[in-house]
Amino acid sequence: MGAADGEADPAPSGRSPRRGRTPAPALLLALAAVAVTLVVGGEWFQGAGGGQAQDPADARVDLSDPGNELALDRGVEGDGAVQQPNGPPGARSSPGTHPGALAEAPVDADDRSPTCDQEGCAAWRSTVLDHQPMAIADGRLVQIRFEEIIAVEEATGRWLWRHSHDDMRVWDPAEVVTAFHLDDRTLTLAYGTRVRIHAASTGRVLGEVDVAPTHVNDLRRHDGQLIATGRQRGRGERGFRVVGFSDQGEVRFDTDVEQPVREDRPATSTTAPLLAVADDQLVRLDATDGHVRWQEDLDGRQVDGTTLLDPDTGAVSVLSARDGSELFARTRPGAVAAGVRDGVLAITLADRVELFDRDGTALGAVAVAEPARTVIAAAGRRVVVAELPEGGGSDRSTLTVRSGRRAGGSTALPTILPLTTAPLPPGRFASGVDAMRRADGLVLSGPDPRDAWLVDPATASTAPLDLPTAPTPEVVHRDGISLVRDGTRLHVIGAAGDYTVERATQIAAVDPLVLHGVNGTLRLHRGELDGAADQEVTASQLSGRLQAPRRPPLQVSGSALAR
């Protein structure tokens, strides 16, 4: 996700993109810890518990490789779609792709290509798709390679199209692809100041635009319009530049802002409203032509999404992202920060956090010593508040959380920022704590990446999350599953089971579950992890700010890719 200023620093590798490269695995993502001691008021009640996490079933996946590269028939390349080199468009599999449990077992014992030893664990596997960046959206998986882009059908691994990608203008791999975005309409790539747009269905280049001197580090859609954002370079100015353009690369507007307000949403064609802070105003820009749809003077007020706080008077206002109207107002003298978390307004005071639900219903107050380690998360009609300890808590069994029932009401408070902690005043930063919805409850973690707890929101009971012991703290909880890297192994753990994958260095996506590394790619079924094949796990909106590792482990939209 990058640093607080919205721009992640790429990590150069010093290798030429023409010669390929060996993998530099880095499954990072700080995770982990939870010990919660809080005092409650209002409708809140206390629950504490221990117990053991459920023993997951074990399945091993081998992602090893014989070590020799497959020679691919490249077919005919050009600006349009490329015919599949092996079989008709409706074929089940494509070069290097094998349909999971239906694939024949290797005849040669030395064949170490990707296999599953549990029936049905993999939908398909590929020895061609490797550790290079992947984007997944709307049923397509696209790998961005040094010399070509390959799109496959996410469900089967069948190749859809391939396009040349060999006109690199920068030799440093850290500067090749700085951001990417995939949805049902386009695959959009940023190369520093250049943005290139491909048709998602064919790979054909629709347009290209150079937005110099802005170095693009974020690509996404706002109100169905492609938007590129990046820091100013060479203008002697501070802040960000926002450029809107059509799917054909036609620039429709170009404006400077102090700070974009970015929502954390899945890649689609009609995502978030375009919000920013500019000229001491909170503004919503029209994504088509850049005109201001509405604006609100800040007059020294703090901004948290669309929540404004006057620290002198304690006046809090929550604005509608649609038209800027006031949805909710409260005055709490002594408030130091305020913002909406998971649809609940949280107001931080010196010694407590007060919560308000739809239509202004007061849910109660929770005493906290450190708001930067306090998690606020909702699961259905329950809201959980937990103050996590500093890393390395000695007693992981005696934990306390506060849980309360949400009220009714028709007004939905807009959750704009993907934050989990209680609102923090300017200059204060979260301590790496996080919350994740899982099929069997909430996982609370951090700031020590090796500590995590499973919480039942209904009873507020807690149990340490049973994670494999690993020599490194490379753990991530995301969208209902936990991942722990142990050397060359990757443990993937859900509510009802787990997989162990050999030699997989990255996670392209967790729903669908796609793991990849230098030895190949596996598209795994999540049913064995979540408890039922048809069980739907809600993607967490509580991912928080994640430090960008040298090799980002989660890729849907991408930024600062060091390849």
C-alpha cells in the first residue's frame, strides 16, 4: 500500500530485464498480535476467553521445477489478440498449464513440476506462469512479464491472449512497471510517467499517454473513469497530480491536489468517488472532466475520509461522499480525532473512544490507553473494540475484548479509508495492528507479526491463533486466510484447513487463491480452507495500511513493483 504519503519506494535489483532474473522472494506484511484490556460504558460488555484454535487439515503442494525453461511457441504477435499456440480457444488447457487434480501423475520420478497430493486441492497449475507480477479481476489472470503479457482464464488456466511487451525504455527493473490496474474493460500499466492501456478481452493496445513530469504510483477507476495519481516531479511543487483519461488514452483533465483520499476497493469498472484535499477544501472531483461536484471548506478542521473535526470545539461532521451533505453531526469537547471505521463513527478523546452508529445512536465508550493500537471492527450486527499490546506479549491466553450490538437505522455512514485503528490526530501513526474477517470470527493481529487471536464477536471470547512456528515474521492475514512463509515453504491457513506449498514466493490473490513463484503457479480451491466449497468469505475492508515489501505479496492493483 505504500507509505503514508501514498508512494512506495521501489527496490532496485540491478539486473537487466532482457536476461530475466532469479527470484528474490519476499512474502512480508506485518501481522499479528492482540491482547486487549479495556474498560467499557454504554451498551458494551466484556468477554474474555481462552481455548485452542481449530486443528486444520494438512495438504501439501509441491511447486518444484526440473530447472529447465519451457520453449514456447509464441505464435503471431501484434497489436491485436494472439491466437492460442496450442489448441482451439475452447481447449481445457494451454502450454504449461495442467488441470489440477485431473492432471496425470508424473511418470518420471525426477519430474518436480507443480503437483497436489490431495484430490481437488488445485483447480489448475502452470509451469510457464512464474514469479512476475500478476493482476486478477473479472475472471482473468494477467501476468506482466518482461517481454510479453499473458492473459489466462482464472478458473481453468486456459490462455486467452498474449501481447508483446518488449519495448522497455528503462533498463532498471525497478523503473519498468510502477503501477498497474486490471478490470473487466482494460489492463492499464504505468511505466514511470507513461501510461499504456490494453483491452482486457484481447490485449490490444487502446492508447498510451505520457503524463510527465508526474511519476505515476497509483492507477484505478473512479466513477468508471481511469485515473492516474502520482507525486509531482520537476515542478518544484509539493503534493500530487491527478490525471483523468479515457480508455483510449485521451487526457480529459489534469489537476493538482495536496492529498488524494483513496478508498481500498476491489478492481472494478465503477469504483470509488474521486475525493481529495486541495486549497484547504475537501472536494469531490468529477472523474470525467475534473470539475468540482462539491466542496467543503476545512477552516482548520482535520480530515479523516469524509469526517471533519474541529479540534478547538470538538464539533464532528460526517459528509456524504455522493453530494457533500451532512449525514451526522456531534459535538464532543476534548475530541482529538474522529472518523468512520467499518460503518461506525469513532471519536477519540484523551482516555477513551466513543462510538456512534447509524442515525446518531450512541453505542457506548471504551477506555483506551493507546489509540494507535486500538482496533475497531464490525462483523454483522456486532462491533468489536480491542486494544492490542505492544509486541511480544508473554501471556497470550488472558485477553479481553469489548463487543456490543449495533443499532438499527437507515443512514449508512461512508467508510472511505481502509483503516482499522481508532482515529488518530495528525502526526500519529498506527502501530501495525490489523483485523480480518474469517468464516469463524475475527482475526486480530499486531503489532508483533507473530501474534494473532481469533475472536468470536458474539461472545467476545478469544483464542490464540494457531500458526506454524517459522524463523521469520513473514505473516499476513488477508481476506479470510492467513499466510506464513517458512523458508521456501508457504503455509496457507483458513478456518477449516490449510495447505503447505513448496517454493511459492508470492501470492497473486487470495480470493481466488493463486500462488506463484519461479517454479510455477497454482490456482488452489478455497473450499478446503474456508470449510465449504460454496461458502463465501466476505473480503475484509479492514486491511489497514500495509508496509510495501520489496516484492509485494498481494497484487490486484499494483504500485512500485520491483521486478
